[in-house]
Amino acid sequence: MRNMDELFAALGRSKFRSRFQLFGKEEAYLKQKGLETILKHAHDFILKRLAQAHPANDGRQTPMRNHPVFVAQHATGTCCRKCLEKWHRIPKGHPLTEEQIDYILKVIEQWLTRQKID
């Protein structure tokens, strides 16, 4: 797992990752529901889509839009096990630990917070 400052600096240098921002219905949904609720959704998504050693449809299990967490996952490289390994040094082939899940949630929370949604 990576230091947050180092991680966000690296993500900012990625043409693909840095293009993601919250707009439209994802932004409105975050404003409506609030960060706490959205992070509960994130926890559920991680458990269902990433936590297993070999998730179903790995690499294609996270939509690109329709929920602020999905946008955040693509922006932060927390969308699939390959990206978790590349960006966060969380190895594939093993179930996620509670510590790793908490780390992923903190990454998503920090990205959402950096979106400066009022």
C-alpha cells in the first residue's frame, strides 16, 4: 500500500486517471446522500466486487459512471485487482484483508473530498 501523497501525485501524472471528475448525476448524488452514505456504498462495492482473491469479471466489474464511487475507483486505480496491484501494491490472487479494505476506502474518500463538492 502506498503513501497517500505519493499515490495522488502519481495518479495526477496519469493521463487516464487524472481525467476523471464528478459531474452531473454522480456529483448531485454525492451532494444529496452525503459522504458518509457514499462511503458505505463504497464498502459494499469493495466487498462484492474486489475483496475475493479472484473476483468475477475482474477488470470489467466496475462501471465507469452512474455512481460517484465508480468514478472515484477509476480515478484512483481501485477498480480491479490488476489496478490495485499496479497502483497500490496490493497483490492479486489473495482475498483483501480488513486493513487493505480500509486503505481502499481512505483512498476513495480522499479523492471524493478533493472534488470539493459543496
